[in-house]
Amino acid sequence: MATTTSITTTYAGEAAGQYIAAALLEANTISQGGITVKPNVKFKEVIKKVSVDDIVKDATCDFDPTSTLTLTEAILQPEDQQVNLQLCKKDFASDWEAVQMGYSSFDSLPPSFADFIIGHIAAKVAERTEKSIWEGSTATNGQFDGLTTKIAADAGLPAAQEVAGIAITSANVVTELGKLVDAIPSELYGREDLHLYVSQNIARAYIRSLGGFASVTQQNVAADENVGAAGIGGSGVNSQGTMWYNGGGLSFDGVKIFVANGLGDNKAVAVEKSNIFFGTGLLSDMNEVKLLDMADLDGSQNARLVMRFSAGVQYAQISDITTYGITNSAN
């Protein structure tokens, strides 16, 4: 009698956590430490916001509680999400067998078919999560309201901290990022966890501008033909031209830059990491991963994948956020 192989696997609660974590936490903003993660949020979590007036007063002989401390709150409420897929095992057979035999060119593929399928889908979920973190809309099936979606509708954003955006190029990126930094409240500038979260196209333009070569002829610098757009030599940082950058950290005017893959082109947000939050059940019993082999049920070559998890974002202080290229409909 031939050996029957079944790939049906079920994970729930904490056992599902490792797979849900792979699906959610590999989103660029999360995996690179760009946001504060709050796990094990089953329903909602209250984020306390504290604001005070000028608490230092002239001294007197008496206790005089004249200062004002205001406590408000923001609600972090992850939304339930799911993945329901039906896959034909035959479509994946050659890839899976190649991995087992050691001929695959995909170095990261796991050695079992079940792990391969779950890992492949988890990567796709991570991509979708990254986009939702920044620009998702709960009105779109499979998304939750992202940070820029919430910010754009929040009347509490000071108008002076909403910087109008234009199409970014290597010739104007320094000027435009300067506008964003100039709009950051003075009490926030210099804080350790303050970041400029920028889209990929802004990051690329900034890196290219620091290379020097491309922008020399675009500036009115007749007195010195070796001055580039960023005010550095025409051959760029360390005279390396466009070869200067090797994937390390970036900063602008003393503020760290974080490349947020989920941000749309020509958009940026200046905010402290401690002011933005990602919430998820992650290890809660609401999480579930199932991979069901349908062969024994209907004789088909199909496998059904089921994932259930929760995800959502929130910020605490809107007054501590500065935006570029994001139109606030409430202002």
C-alpha cells in the first residue's frame, strides 16, 4: 500500500503567533524598528495623552496648584483581517521538489511544502500590512486606516505643520526636506527618536543629490562649477559620486531618516517613534493559521490556506506631527 502524505496543519493561539508574526512584523516599518509595537491587543487599548501648560510658576510660601494638566486618550483598535486562499499543489510541485533536492535558486525557501506555502503568503501579507500602516483605508477590503489617513482627517494638526508637497527630484529634495524640518516644533527638534519618515522616491532623490554629479548643471552656481545641489563638491560625499551610499543610515539636518516603503511618492512625516503605534493580537487566541489538504475531502489537488489576525495603527499626539505632501481635509 502506498504511503499517504497529508499536509493538513492547524495552529491557533500562541502556536499561530510565529506565523502571524512573520506575516505582520516583516513589514518594513515594523521590522526596521520604525514604530512602537503593542502586541496582545485583543479588542482595543487606550493610549493616554498628557498635555500641560506652563507648569513652572513664581515661588510663594503656599501650595498653589495653579497649573493645568489635561489627560485625554486615543484608542488603538486593531481590525480583524483574514486570508482565504485555495492553491493547486501541482502549481508548486516543481519548486517544492527542487528545494527538497537542493537545486532551487531560492535560498530562503523552507524544506517542507507547508512551510513554503505559509512563508510565501506571509511575505505577501507583510507587503500589504506595510501599505496599510501608512496609507490604508478601512473602506477598502483587507485594509485598516493608516497613519496618513488618520492624520489627514484630524483637525488637531496645526496648519503650520502641514507642508505642501511637490514632485521631488534630486535638484529640489534638499530644499523640500528643509521645509519639513523647519516646520517641526522647536521643542521636538533634537529628540532622540524623532524621525523623518520618507517615501522611497524621496530617499532615492536625496541619495542621488548627495552624489553630486547629476545636479551641478541644475543650480545657479556660476562662481563654482564644483558645487552640487546639496552644497557639496560635484563628486559627492567623500568624492565617491553616486557610489557613496551602501545602504547605511541617512539623516537630514540632524534628524534621522526612515524610508517607509508604505508611503506614497512625494510624501513624508516627521514624528517621534514613541508617538506612533502598531497594535495586533499577535499571540492572542484570536489568531489562527490553517493549511488544509483537500485531497482526502474532495479528491482534488487543492490546498486551502486560512489566516486570521488583527492589525491597526494609532498616534498619541497629533500636535507633535509634521507632514509633507499630505493634505489635511480638516484644516
